[in-house]
Amino acid sequence: MAKNYDLVIVGGGTGGYVAAIRAAQLGLSTAIVEQGKLGGTCLHKGCIPSKALLRSAEVYRTTKEHAENFGVDVKEVTFNFEQAQKRKNSIIDKLHAGIQALMKKGKIDVYEGYGRILGPSIFSPMPGTISVEFKDGRENEMLIPQNVIIATGSRPRTLPGLTPDGKNIVTSDDLMSLETLPQSIVIVGGGVIGIEWASMLHDFGVEVTVVEYSDSILPTEDHDIQKAMATSLKKRGIQIVTNAKTLPDTYKETGDGFEISAEVDGKTQIFTAEKLLLSVGRQANIENIGLENTDIQVERGFIQVNDHYQTKESHIYAIGDVIGGLQLAHVASHEGIHAVDHIARKDTLPMEAHKIARCIYGSPEISSIGYTEKQAKEQGIDVVVGKFPFAAIGKALVFGETEGFVKMIADKKTNDLVGVHIMGAHATELIAEASLAMLVDATPFEISAHIHPHPSLSEAIGEAALAVDGMAIHF
């Protein structure tokens, strides 16, 4: 049996289900095909569960290390990992139920199966009919849409010779279902995911080593952020090894874990631990979804799209991790909204990648938007920098978290805001002000003219803006 729709979305992750809600709001008959659970990686294996566990780590660390400073007398502090996992799962379940309710509210049909794009056939003269393969063996169902959005997401990337087994070699997906914590772990990759897990697992009491191929952790962040975060992690007892090329052929299991060698600054170094976490990026889920039945172009493993997220087949769009770029949930959501608005012939605004906030939820938190100082200089911008430490902010002292700073970068010639980089408590919330400032083209002067409430951590943003002109008040 075949059913017609205005829009069929293949993939029900954050980008997919948000696009479906937008389509329903605009009166389009809409269906989602999802082989797993609505919410995708972000809800079930990424953003939400990892942040739930990071919150548990934060509470445990604060209670264990700082409770006495606040006048709270705690005689013995222990960590119950099983309870932390239960809390994480209850949050996921609640949010999953909420998405399901939103599907019903929007009268969005959800097909629990694997969707493949078919070529021209008796159902349609153009490629785009979606064949839904059900897990229970039912006969495939054919969905005939006017438009298609591919939102199949991504999965952890692996390295040749290091195949995840869920036991010794694991991915971030595997860690989400851990029943007990390992004694030690080597994390290959010092990017966002690797550093979040390093921070979290260390707080849980795991011995952590981060092995990074580049000359610094968080290679896409501003130099001052890289340096300060590396110093912070090392001070806490996390081993950071950079300029390290892992040698997969040296990997071997031992009685209580594994050992592996890496070439570090021209010398061979051996690492041993109970588990090895591969955190070397993510690759798009584009296999076996029928791309070969279309003229859709793929380069370097990602689907190619135009500014409106149309593929080479103009009625087939693609959003989220499958198109590369910033592989972030909030990016996928807005790409989905943009694609649906374009389908519905509504006005759309282009999304500029450098004006999207990026967040890292370790301890301390990191957030950024715009260009790094190095990127700005490479573009020929004569930069002026304002930097202000949280140690000079009253609310940071009250909060008990004085580590970090706000760094604001502006164009000396035009005074345009070029980038904002924050490291410190609640950095991932504070970046929202900088994000709005970038959207409305606010200058550092205009940001400083905004009266920030006192006492608040946001005062550091106002002070950093003043510092751009050498006018910071409290430093």
C-alpha cells in the first residue's frame, strides 16, 4: 500500500523531528521514518545523557571538594554510578515521551522502520519514493512524498585497526550504557567529546589519559582557551599527551585491559588502561539509504547541499550531521526549519556558520562564537582583544567558581564584534548574550552600554567589552 505526503523525513533525530513539527505548523502532511527512537543520538546517546552525567559529576565534585568551604559539613561522600545512570535514563524517558506527544499533537505519522529512497518507478516519475522496511517482517510500505528531507545523522568515527568491541575499545555510545566505571581509560582524541568525557570520568574517580594528534587539545578553539583548558585539566590530574600519533598495530589486550603505543614527538610511548575510548569525530549515516538511486552528490562522506539544504535533486533536502559542517543539535534543528520554510515558499535567512554558538560541557565549561583570534588575523582583520577574568567578578566568588575568563575580539577598524570565547562556570549559558549580539551586529561598545545586573556572572561579558577599549572597571 502506498501513501502520499507533502513531506517525508528520513530520520527522527533532533533535526528531523523539529523539521516535522515546523512542517505540521505550516499545514504540510508529514511523516517521519525512524528505525530507532525519536530524538536520535542527541537525546539517547549524546547531548542529553552526557550532560545529565556531567551534572552528576559536578554535584559529586562540588560536594566532595568544596562543601566545607560553603559551611556544609559532609563526613563521607560516595558516588553511586548506578543511581546516576537511573537519573540520566529517567530524563531521557521524559523527553522522549514529550517528543511522542508532539508528534500526536501535530498529526505527524511516525513509521518505525528503515527508510530507503527509491529511484523513478510506478509510484513516481522522480526519485524520492520512500520504502519503509519494518523490523517485524511486515511487508514494506511505500511513502510517496512531494518533498524529502534526509536527516539520518551520524555515528562515532573509528580508526583502522581499532574496531570497537564494547569491552576494551569503546565509543561514546558504548559508555552511555556502562554498568560499572573502569579504573582507567585512554581517550584517543582531545576534541569536544573527548574532553567532556575526560572531565566527567575523572570526577567519577577514573584515571584518565587524553592522547591527541594535534599540538593541542580542542584544536578548533581559540588559543587562549586551548592553553587554559589544558592547564586546568592537568592541574586536576588528567594526563594530556599532544602531538601523539596512535599506532593501532601495537594494540594488544592484557589481563586487565590493553596496551597501545603512540609516537609522541618522535619517540614511542606505551599507554595501558582498562578501556580505550575512540573519540576521533563522527561520520555521516549515508549508507544503504538509496542515494545511488538519485543524482545526489556526496563529497568526503557528506551529502552536498545548497544554501537552502537542497541536494542535486531539488525536491530532496538534507540537514544535520549528514551534510557535515557544525555537527550540533541546535544547528540541525535550524537547518530543518530553514528547509521546511523553503519548501513552503516562506522567506528564509541564511545561516552563517561562524555566528553559531559552540559549547563544551566539561569542567570548567567552554563556549564560543565567531572567529578565533588566529582565524580573524588569517582573514586580514586587524584585531583588538578585550579579556576579563571571572576571578574579578563578585558572583564568581560567591558561586565558588573563579576559574576562567571572557575574551572578546573586535575589528579595530570597524569596531565590529568578531568573536567571543568564554571559559568558566555557566559559560554555556552566558554565550547566549554574545550570540544575540552577533545576530544584531552589536559592537563591544553597545554590549558594554547594556547594564548587566549585579552581582551576576554576565558582568564579565560587559567588562570584557569595556576591555576592548582598555576601559574595564574592575581589572
